[in-house]
Amino acid sequence: MPRAISRAALALALAAGAAAARKDDCVDATPFNDWNNKTRDCAWVASRRNARCALYADSCPATCDACGRKHRPDGPALPPPLSERPARLAASDCPKVYVYDIPELWDFDAPWSRLHEVPAAAIFGEPCGDGVPDEFDTQQWSVAMLVLWRLATSERCGAVADPNEADLFLVPTWPAAKGLAAWDRACASDANGAVKHLKFLNERTAHRHFFVVGKGHAVPKGVCFRWWARPRGLLRRATRFAYSDQYGSGGPMSSYGPAFLDDPAEAARLQGDRVLDDGGHVPHLYSIPYPANVHAIRGLATPAAWNRSAGARPAVASYLASPRPGPYAVIREPLSRACEAAGNGACARADPHGIKSKHFCGLRGTTMAAFFCLQPGGDSPYRKGFFDAVVSGCVPVVFSQQLYRVAPWHRGIEALPGVPRAHHAIVFDGRKVLDGEVDVFSELAKLPAERVAALRRAARRAAPFQQYAVDDDFRMDAFEIILRAALAVAERREAATAPAVA
């Protein structure tokens, strides 16, 4: 005889059934064709709601509007999608970029040929609506799509259709924002062999080709060697951009460099000659900024985020990190304890996964509320938080030469006309901090007021060059600097290898 179900169990069962019904109600049942003409359903949209609802809200109204998307009426007006690609301004001095259209290596939800039609929110995320008008819910791995979308929509720096006009050649390779598992799947695909058929790759143009990866340089493995790690033939001469630099020629993880790299001279030696040396794990590699949450956009009446709260802030330092294993993250735990001991007036501590939305809206209550932002390493020595700090007007405090030297073209470490040298970060010896020889909070407290003011001014000056703008109103943003850096590398190589004139 079956046992009678208790009232409590019945109530739980009914609640679970109701929750399941509500979940089912949030996924429309009607199939549709996506921008690549593939049959999809709304469960597919729900799996990446933040990005796909900007493209498929009309096909999946319940998925996107009734249950998923947050409406934020106080955000800025985003530029409308374009019906056709804009003509490039004839007088533009921006490098001319030809973009290869290789469907086998393209994994974004709309093809390159229609990327200009994609709404800005599908690339930058929706406005956060947290009182910071230029803060967006930006996916941190989205840099390749940011670059491609700007090339598709810009009048100043738009891509050229004729390769004979091009200064540079961009090869999109799996450009959609994604994590490690998706990268592993992409790099297991035989489709990577398509790079063997680049029509305009030759002795004259090889060093004018470039790649952009929205992860650390150690992530693309497997068959991605054909174009990224230890490539063969002419592609060894191409320039590569990722979120990290290379400090050694060993395997993927070891090429991030030592867990404690505190000597500037040793860091420079390990990096080697990135212009002429075709060797190394990832040849001709330069780090670029992670996409921070702040993006310059036309028509904002309020000051940019980095110029807001330029005066007093409630905390001396902000510590925004969660515990993590690994050699680059060992300093996190002692920093967290020291922050807690220092108290809220000295250090505001928060777990990003506990207080923020999935893609980390919330700068106003974290990086914009402190003078200094502590940036310990994580899976690698690099952090998106470094750039969120800068665009918030917060001085980054770092614990390795890797992070202190990050994004060299965007911070004037590599000379590029129009980009000032940025002295807007403080570096501590990570090993001494870990061993208790250096008390970070005591050292920050000792800084003279004029030194703190100078660092904050430097951060505000540097911020515009380290953010990816939504439109053309801001010259020399992070997008444009990537193009100019790729061209500068090519021209330096040409100058260094040109035959001597008798």
C-alpha cells in the first residue's frame, strides 16, 4: 500500500510544479530562423539571454521581456541598427582594415555581412541604469566583437571592401564572447585549417595581418595552433592581441611568466623583441584592455564616469575579488583579511559574485567609491578590474609587473602618437605582501595628499584611451588604438628589415 504523502511534502511538490510551470512560461515555443538562417528555439535564446535578446526579442517576447530582460529606462539612447554599412569618410586618417569573411571560423549569432544591422546592446550589453549613464552590462570576453562591430558601423574607421586599399588585414577567428569550454571546442575543430587559404596573405602583407582574442593568450590551444600558438609559415609574422602578454617561451600557462614577477628589468628581458622575433609561444603578442563596463557614447549630458566623484570618496581602498586557487591568486586571501581588518573607512570589501549581476554592473558602489582599487591576480596575472578601476577614476594597485605593464599601446608604454604615458597605477612587490613584509594599507595611508591627487589625475587622463567607445564621437579610444598599434608594429618591422641604402 503506498504511503500517504504529507501535507508539507505535497506543498513542496505543488510549489516545485508551479516554479517549473513559470519557467516553461518564460520560454516561447515557436521556432524561428536566426541571422545565420539556422532554425532555433527560444530555449537557445534563453541560454544567452543578455546577448541574444537584443537580437531576437521579437521572436521570443516571453523569454526576453516578460521573464528575462531588465528594462532600464534611465540609460542612454543607443544608436539604432543600420540598414546598410556606412561609407567610410574619405578624409579619415584611421588605418584601413580589410576583414576576412570566413564562415567556418565565425561563431557570432549574426554573420559579418550583416553585423552593421546588429543593435549596440547585443555587443556592449544593456545600460546598467545604476546612476552611471555610460556604464553597460558588458561581457568581459567580448573584445573581438567590439572591434568587429565598430569596423562594421564606423564612418571614421570602418572596414574597407577592397583588399588593395587595405593597410591591415583582420582575420576573425571564433570572435563571439565565450569561456574556456567553448574555446576548447572551437580549437578542436578542423575548421581552423581555413586559415591556410587566406587569399591576401603573402610576403608583402603577412606582418600586416592581425588576430584578436577575447581571453588570455594561453586559452586558444589544440588546432588553433594553425593561427595562434606556434603557427607555421607566413602567419608567424602576424600580430596578435589578447588580454595578456607573454613572459617566456614555454607552454601555455608558463608563458604568463612567474607567479611573482617584481623586477622590471627581468620583465623586459622575458618579453623579448615583439616586433622582429617570430618565435615564442604566441609570436608578436600584445595585451589590450579588457572591455570595462564604461563606454563613451554620443549625447550624454553628464560627465564621463572617470570624471565623476573626482573629489572625496567614502573609502580609501576597494577590494573587489573572491577567493580563488592557483599561483597567481595566492595573494587574494591575505589581502582580503587585511582589508577586513582595516575597516570600511580604509577598505571596502565586496565579492563581485555576491553583489553584482552576471556581467558585473555596479561600479558606483565599488570602484567609484574608493581612491585606490586593489587588483590581485586570478587565473592569470591579469584582471578586468584594472580597467574598471581606471574608467571609474580609481587608482589601480597591482602586485606584479605583468599587470603593471598591461596594455602597452593604450598606456603609452609603447610609443603611439596621441597616447600619453600613463603613470596611474601603484605596484607592490607581491611576494613581500604575501610574506607580511609590506602592509598595503599602511603604505597607502602614508602617501602624501599631493601624490594621491596626481595619481587620480593621471587615472582620469588615461581612462579615455582604455575604454571602447560606442560610436565615432571619441577619437583614440581602445578600438582605434588597436588598429593603430597593429599598423605601428607592421611599420616598425618594415623599417627594421628594409635593405640598407648604399
